[in-house]
Amino acid sequence: MGLQKFRDPEEARQALWIDGADPDLPLRIQRLWALSVLLAPLGIPRGLRKFRTIEEANEEREAWVRRRVQAIRHAVADPDNQP
């Protein structure tokens, strides 16, 4: 890819857009998703869960978010030991 010069930020922003009819678009999206999974795997809990109260449901979600943040911080601190 060659070097491009822009006169203003708006011109640069327009250059970032990809035409929806671009035949390479699905492949680019697939590669982006694959990269995002490698960089930050989701590990979303599977299945259905029942809770007695909304507070219990919120607490479980918050605990999952805390675990995910901790895993990402650990991966950033030690890139060789990823989850």
C-alpha cells in the first residue's frame, strides 16, 4: 500500500471507508474477527441461568466482567501466557 497525503482530517476519514460492494470485504471482516478473538477471547458463559432477583443476575454478570478484565490484564502483563 502506498503512502497517501491528506489535506485535512475529514479527507483522511473518508479514505478509511471501504465500499460495501468490495469483493474482499467478507474476507477482511473474517480476518478482523479472528484477530479480535486472539487478542481478547470472550469466554462468555454458555447456557441459561435462573436467578431469584435481578440483583443476583447483575452480580453474576459483574463477576464475569471482573474475571474477564483480570484475564485481559494478565495477558497484557505476560503476553506469552495467554488464557
